[in-house]
Amino acid sequence: MKKSGFFSKLYVILCFAFFYFPILITVIFSFNSSKSLSRFTGFSLRWYEALIKNTDIMNAVYVSITIAVLATVISTFLGTITAIGLSHSKKIIRETILTMNDIPILNPDIVTAIGWMLLFSSLGFKKGYVTMLLAHIGFCTPFVLTTVYPKVRELDPNLAEAAMDLGATPYEALRKVILPILKPGIFAGALLAFTMSFDDFVISYFVTGNGVKNISIVAYNMSKRINPTINALSALVVAVIAVILACMKLVPRISARREKKRRAAALASGKGGGDYTEEGSKHHLRRIAAAAAVCLFMWVFVLYLRGRSGTGETAQLRVYNAGEYVDPDLISEFEEEYGCKIIYETFESNEMMYTKLQAGDKYDILVPSDYMVERLVQEDYLQPIDWSLLSNADNLDPSVMGLETDPDNTYSVPYFWGNVGILYDKNVVSSEDLSEGWNLLMDTRYAGNLYMYDSERDSFMVALKALGYSMNTTDENEIRAAYDWLIRQRDEMDPIYAGDDVIDNMIAGNKALAVVYSGDAAYIMQENENLGYYAPEEGTNEWCDYMVITKDCKNTDLAHEFIDYFLREDVALRNTQYVGYTSAIKSVREQAAAEDFAGIDAYIPRTGYNNDEVFRYQDRTVRKLFAQLWTMVKSK
């Protein structure tokens, strides 16, 4: 029996450790003095200071809380009323509705998200706060119905009739008899709805627009680069939840004790204390809940008025850029300098950006990569750049102008550029091994010690270049040869296919080799001096991201002012210092290389090398073949 008790306690301890250890790690690293997410270098409050100053996060908290509260209230009402109504419906209607209710619950989030996005686009809704709220109500209500309906089935069907026989109106029977019995189910449904809404990412990402972001979207964007500010936010959320749970436990007890003391004092004075019940405690809880609700909605109203104030006739510009790809302070300073409002949104990939454009989302300025610029030009999404309006265009480095995707830069202005190479640990990989080029990634001495970039385009580029082929080949035999190379590498080298998480892992020195973009390499090498970077002689992907203006843009003068602003030397310098990627402004690149990235050769990628290529937009058949083969590579 003692052994059994010991193991049961150990089991409980292990379960709690499994659930709460990740939360504890997040809280600890929110006080880390460095940017690392895996090495604690010292205690600091710098990320909490950054959190307070980050208006983007504060606005996201407001959006998350208000939408979660509103979606919870509305979906709980709809789900409860529907559950009660179904109990009095015919069997065929009840079973049909319950079956339909299960579809959005079982449906993958991505399918539901795309469905909502297409619905709003087809109806001509302007995406933003309202569309996010409607989508959250839509996917929370089925969960509430599923939670409340079992409680409804347990009800005695004669209760309502008995109440009305005793003189209650139908409304009073519902409020005083039915709802109190259903209260546990309703509370559970509301709690589930709030949780589902507050932490939703996938659906929110597809249905939002107009610069509206919740915490999940902001956190996801921050994950593209190392940004420990999100640790501080997570720690604060955990602290708030802990305080709320403590209050829920302590307030009733404190209220009960006070009520007992009041009753005892009243009896001692001869005035009588009345019969003590738990009603006093319940009244205190109701007052607290009511006060909290009033404060919350007053706060929401104030923020709403603040958001509305000053908008009037202020010019607006809708900018769509990759996550963590601009210094946010520069956006705020541009708004102040030009007296306008920038509606800034971020995307995960070029393909995600294209999907939202196809769905009807409207933007003024995009920041796509080279091959996507070529596609957007072919499909008539862009308007030409008026270079006469760009007073700082002379600052651009000629070596990043005139690439094949837009030879005359008719539609595109360079933003950041670089190439793809191999990041290696100089203490593990000898300089002689670099002569192997891309085939170093097939050297079995480094099996299990390698990160491959989790990207179809870049992985096939590596294989094609290692085999001596063009990365823009359309020859099926060459493409399948590259596929065979990747399969052999997968089986013999056991690589880990990583995304942006490769940044912190390489800073921590978890692997000896990694395929990375030069900008990420420069950032990583700043944090880990044991790393080196090189681009193999077989050639690599020379890429460039651009600022372009869409055909939907009406205020083209302001759009050109925005682009010209980021061509200014002082602005470009701050931007490259923040992002870490190579600036398209030659003087800025040289200054940053000498001061901020001194000794880090990854910051200045090579140019003019004959074997290097720019990705070109390929036809549908070739894209489909690459996608199918990449799925097979990743299927192990």
C-alpha cells in the first residue's frame, strides 16, 4: 500500500511538472538579459520595459480581450438558447442541427479559416475587428452548444410547465427555473468559448485586416525572429490568470468570514444577525463581477474613442510586409512626420501574401520577394514606380538593381537583399571541409548534426546546385535527380528541417551545420562568435525583397513618400541595425558592416558571381512537381 501511495504521488508530481514546467521556463526567460531563448545570461527587466513601450502588443491585448469577451457572451447566449430550443424540436430537426453543429468542431482550423475569409470577401466585408469578431462567434458557438445540450437533456421536461402552473411567465420560468439548473453547463461553455477565442491564431490570421491583430498573431510574427518581449507578455498573462484564480478561491471565503463576524456582532448587540447563508458571499461575487465588467467596458469604450479620435480625414496607407521585417519605431516616426496613418500588417510567406491578395484583400504597398514580384507583374497586380518622386533613389546600390525578375525596376524598389549559404561551427567543421561545397551537407561525418531549411524552394536549390544544375530548371529529369539527392541526404544525414527556430538553435550551438539566409546568419553570428558562413562555389540563390505599389493604391504620392523614406540613409541604417539583413543602400551597408557587423562576412553577400541565380516564377506544372516531390521528402 505504501508503494502504491508513493507511485501515485510521483505520478501526480510528474503530471504537474509536465504541464507547468514549460510555463515556468517562459517566466524565467522573461527576465533574461540577452535575446537568447535557450541560454540564461543574467537577470534583467529589459523585456518588460520593451513590452510597456510596444504599442503593437498593447493594442493586440486590447483586441484579444475585447473580442474574447464579446464572442463569449454572444456565443454563450446563442448556444444556450439553441440547446433549449432543440430539446423541444422534432427528432429529425434536432439530429440534423446537432450533426451540422459537429462539422465546424471536427473541421480543421485552416479549412474553417479559409471558408470565413472567402465568405467575407464575397460579401464585400472590410476585414478587421468586426470580421474577426463574427468569425470567433461562429466557431465558438458550436462548442457552447455541445457543452450545454447534455445538461438540457437531463432536465425534467415538466419543470417549465410546473413553474407556469404556479403563476410564472415563460420568461420567469426560463430565468428562475431552467437557467439556474443549466448554470454549470453554461459556465463551462462560456469558459471554453473564452479560451478558444483568446488563444486563436489560424482563423484570426485569415479573417483580419486593416491592421487589427490579436496576441496570437503578434506572437507568431515575433517568432520569425528572436524577440523575448513575448516571454514578458506570456509571464504577465500567467500572472493575471493566477491572480484571477486566487481571487475566485479567496473572495468567497473572505466574504463568508466577514458575514459571520457581522452576524456575530449583530447578535452580541441584541439586534439580531439574521440567518447566515452563502447569499452574502454570492452577492459579493456578483458585485465584483459587475464592477469588473463595468471597468472592462469603460476601458474598451475609452480605447475605442482614442482609436476613433484624430482619424477624420487623415491620409492612410496600407502596408503589407513580412513579420519582424521593419523597425516599428520608423513606422511611427513616418506617421508623425507626414501626418498620416499607416495600417501595417504582416504575412508569413510570399505565398500567404498572394493568397490574401487573391481573396480580395486590398493593400497599397507590398514587400514581396523577387520571384513573387515577377508573378504579380504578370498577373497585373502592380503599378509602375514613378522614380522621379524618389529623391533618395540615388542612394541605391547599383549591384542590386536590374535583376532578371524586373530588369528595369519598372515596378520594384530594392528593400533588403542577400543570399543562401551554410552556417557552420568553426570548432567542429574544418576550413578544408568547405571545399566540398553543398556536398558538405552529404558528408556523413556530420550526420545528425545538420539543420536544413524547411523550404521547398531552398532545399531543391541546394540539391540542384550540388548536382551542377540551374535552380530554375524546368527539366523533369534534373528535378527528379535533385529529389533523389534530397532523399539520400534525408536517409544518410538525418537532418532536422527547421524554420526560423534555427536562429536560436544555432546561437545555442545545438548543431554544427545549417542552411540559412545571409541576414539570419549575420544576426546569429553576432550572438555566437564560434560560427562562420560561406556560400558554396557551385552557386546559390541571390535574392532581393522589394517595395512595390499595388494597382489598388489611390494615394500614390504618399506611397512614394513612404518608399522614399526608407531609402533615406539614416532610416535605412536604423532599419538594417534592427532587422539584421543587408541594406540596399550602399553607404548604409558599408557603415553597418564596419560598425554593427564588424568581422561578420555574412552581412555583405557576394555579388556578380556567375553561378549565383535569382529565383524565377515558374509555371504551374513545374510548381506542382516540386510540391509533390517535397511532400515525399518530408513524408518520412
